[in-house]
Amino acid sequence: MTANATPTVGLPYAKPGKDKHGYHVTCPEHGCGQKFYGVPDDTTGLDPEIAEDVITKTANAMYATHHDAEHGWGGEVMVNVADWDGPALDTFGDGVVIVNAPRPIIGQPVWVGQFRHGTLYAAGDGTDPRLRKSWRSDDAWPVVFTTNAAIETAVLAKFAEYGYASADEAGVTIAEQAACMGLPWHEEAEVSP
């Protein structure tokens, strides 16, 4: 996590950090102290050069969603890094937020991508309150990145809540349970011999 990581969308600075649970940013508002974790330390399959950027952007987007719940963000768009069809994540600097909307939005750059909350995407300086206001008024939602490793952890935790030790014991695959939980599992293409 870079020391100069900046907050998203004009929010108070969320201090980046790392503890036994992984990389995170901490909400500074009103002594809240809630931590928002990015991709877990297990970033298997991610190019090491973009892993830190993914972690920072994910944690910052989660923090933005938390902070803005009372101010009108309608939700968040969770995207599996393996399914990302937009510009390369390592091309964005610290403090840049990526949003997705069902109508035209401003930003630099803007692009059309896979339908999630809409097909229109933009990135921009997360410290600009005018941009934040424009995105909110255009129903843009921050994009939160995840990986299959993070989704598998969440699914296994859900199985454990119901007393199952594994997907086999639950009688459901990780991918099926991820779909039930609204998580964007990435199916690997089968390789023929």
C-alpha cells in the first residue's frame, strides 16, 4: 500500500494500513475507525505490479460506499479482476475512483464496458467534490474489485455459518453459492488436452 494513497471522491483522508487480516483503509470520520479491507494478502493470479493498486482501489471504494451511505450513493458495483474489461488498472494513480452508471457520466477517461449497473464507466480524481456530486446525481456507483480467492473465502465463511466444512458437504459448488450471494465468480475456461 503506498504511503501517499489518497481517499476516494473528496472524502476525508482514509489512512492506509496492513494488519493480520490484510491491507485496509480506516475511516477517520467521527472516531468511526471502521476498517475496509481490499483484496486479501492472497492475490494469487494477479500480476504483482497491479495487486497493490487493486487493493488500494477496492479498499477506497468500500470506504466511499460506507461514508456516502447517508448521502445518496445507491450502491456499489463489484467486479472480479479477472473479468475487468476496462482500461488496465495499473494505469490509474492513487486517489482515482472508477464508477459505473446507467447514463452518461463525466470523467477522464470514460468508456463503454460490460453491463453491470449500466454500461458507462468513468474514472476521475477522487478528491474533487464537484465530480463526486455529478456522479451521484447521474446514479453512478463506485466499482469495487475482488478476486476468486476473496470470493471463495466469503463463500466458505457462509458455508461455515450453516455448519458445513466444505462445498462438497454443502452439496453446492463455490461458483453456485457465489452466484446466490451476488458475488462475481470468474469461471476459468477449461483447457482441452
